[in-house]
Amino acid sequence: MQILDWLVLALFFILMLVIGGITFKKVRSTKDFYVAGGTLPWWLSGISHHVSGYSGAVFVAYAAMAYTDGISLYFWWALTIAISIFVGAEIFPPAWSRLRIHYKVESPMEYLEKRYNSLTQQIMAWSGILLKLFDVSAKWAAIAILLNIFTGISLSWGIMLSGGISLIYITVGGLWADVWTDFAQFIVQLIAGIVMFFSALDHLGSDTIFTVWNKLPLSHSLPFTEDYSIWFALSFLLINFLSYNGGTWNLATRYISSPDGASATKAAKLSGALYLAWPLILFFPMWVAPILIPGLEAPDTSYALLTQKLLPSGLVGLVLASMFANTMSMTSSDVNTISAVITRDVLPKLISRKTADLERNSLFIARIVTFTFTFITVVMATQAEAFGGVFGLIISWFGALVGPIAIPMLFGLLKAFKKSGSISAISSIFAGLITFAVTKYGIDVSQVTEIISPVLVSLFVYTVSGFILNDGQKSITNDSFYESLKTDLS
């Protein structure tokens, strides 16, 4: 890192804080803080949905996989996300938006009390909060690794720096700050990614995008490998379908914040198109890294080392800023949504006698909750190795646990599953969590089995118990709930 690189990075951080300050004026209520007043433009929502879908972990854990296994990463990760979004675009995004229109929800959990009951809502809320503690912590740890490689700053200080900047602007500006910083971060990422792409091509000499694969191991050009097989990809297709259609709460918030169902669908399709195309440019330098920096013993440092090798002073700082951009985008959107769940769904149940005080001081409480949750994840990030490192947190913990929580949340929006009520939902969650514990710590199974088993068990229990018990009739006595999700008219 040269002086010019530090200057670029400093300007990036200043821009994030300035956006937080500007958007502070737009926030007058929790509706503004959590769902942008329900007026989020579709193009801004789509870009935010895309950028919020991956973090600096891409440049650490995924860069390592790109270095060792090649292009298969695109097929099991980016392509499955794009397919998942396109398949669900006409179903789930408009439903999320209409929940806000008809039922005034500001968090993805609010509708669950009406759809199931208060107990189900609380179990799912607490489960999701605990899950996000691991997920957000992994992202702080990932960016700290990158910062350490570039600057020599210790992992702890790197975590506190990236977490501290995000903590300030998201606490001040809420979702408006989040989505506008997402947009700024997307522009930074776009510039940095294109620069890296052409720099890599330039250093390859006479090789082109198509001929360079001849210099790499055959497995690097295969869509599936022994470690990342078609079954691994199908597992992630199911998990990504649940996650990117709203099972991951911060992504559901982008749809909830859309002014109407059509806008939410357009936002989803824009995000899906970006997942389909952009990773091909973004990951190309990582795929050819074995040619440019051969024999690397620590593949998770490949992208950082590649940046230092290919780029001149100033542009290194820009690429590092783009890595920060990814992480800060995803983590800040996560924190904002978790804060909404805690403030709107958890606290009123814990201190019901103080409901009037909560309403009166709701915006202040929202900011306090946002600050506190972010602080806890920063502390947890310093202990990432205890949970299996960045890759372990992202793949094993988040990948396996998101399904059991997302299934009753997403499928509860569909009339086809109206027979599944609170008992079915709670049973499916615990069945999935128990399956995760057994496959991870009880018996020796493959990674694919470890990831997909909790999701399949949860789906089976939710569906079958609903048909057997028909307990959904205890939650919803008519079809008005489902009919309301078909139109924007209140």
C-alpha cells in the first residue's frame, strides 16, 4: 500500500460516512429507517439486492476455491443464485411488497404472527438472530484477512475498522444509508473489477479468455469437480432459492421496501441478471491466478496478492475499497434487518407493558439496537477460527441453517401450504436444527449431506405434518390473507 492507495481508501470511507449523514435527514420514523418509507426505486432495490448478496468473503474463501478448482465456482454459486431469483421473481418479491402494503410490516418476521402465531414468530426470530450473529461475524473476519495482507494491520484491528465504519453510517441513516452506500459500493466494485479483468488479460500476453484454459489443469475448466459436484450445486440451488427469495431477511427487506409488486419483481430480475453476468468478469482474475502466481500455498490470499502484482499505486487502494464495499454492503443490510426484527418483533413481546414507550421512542431504540448488534458481531468476528474459519462459518453454519428457518417463512406465503400451521412450522425448524447437529457433530457424512440434510428434513416435516395435522386452519380461517398477496390494492 502506497500513499495514493491509502488516500483512495480513506476517500471511500469518507464517502460512506457522508452518505450516512445525508440520509439521516430522510429518516423520520422506523418506517423510513427500516423500509425506506416503502418508496425504494426498483433499480436501486435490484442493485442493493445484488450487492447485499455477497461480501469480502468472495475475495478470501471463494478466491481460494477459484484458485484450486477453477470455473466450477460460477456454476454452483453464481449460476444457482441467478436461477433461484428468476424462478421466484414473479412469486415471492411481490408478496413481500404486498405484506407491507396490506399489513404495514417493517420486518420480514412481522407477518408470521398473523400467519402462524406469536410463539412461532418468536422462535423463528430468535433462531434467525443467532444465525446472523455467525454470518455477519464471518464477513468481518474475511475483510480483516484482506486488510492484513494489504497493510499488515492485525486481524482484530481490521475487524474493528470495517465494523466501526459500518456501525456509524447504518446507525445514523438506516435502510436509506444502506441502499445508497450499496449503489456507491457497486460503482466502486464495477470499476475495480473491470480494471482487474483487463490487467489480468494484459499480463497473460498472447493468451485470450478462451485459450488460457489450456495452461490450467483440465479440472479448472469443468463445470463440476469431485469436491464441487453437480449434487453440491443442486444443494446450493435449493438453499439459494430459499435465501435469495427472502429467506435471508435483508434480501426480503429490499422487496418489502418496494412501492408495489411489479417494482419488486423488476428489482429481482435486475439482481438475477447481474448474478448471471458480472461474476464472469469478477472471477476471471481468480481463475487465471495459478498462471500469474503459481505454487501458492495459501490460496485464500490469491486475490490480494494478484492485486498487488497487477495494479499500480492508487488502483490497489481502489480494489481494496471494492472489497470493503462488498462486505460493508452485506453486513450493514443484515444488521439493519436484524435490528428491525428485534425492535418490531422481539422487544414488544419481552416488555409488552412498555409498548407505548416503545412506540414513542421507536426510532431511538432502533438505532440503539442496530449499534448493539453490530458491536456483538464485531466481537464474535475476532473468534472466527473457533467456528471453523471464514469458510466454515459461511458454508457449514450459514448454508446448513438458513433452510430450516426460511422454509416456514417463505412457504407460509403460498396458498398451497396453507394446511401447515404453527405446529408444522416449529416442528420443521427444530427437525432441521437437530439434523444439522447430528450431521455436523454426531455422524461422519459428506459436505453435501451436511449442507442439504437439514433443509430436506425441514421441508419434509413442514409439508407432511401440515397435511396430517391440518394445523394451518387454526391460524388462518379464510383465504383473504393469500388473496391480499395477489394485488397492490388495499
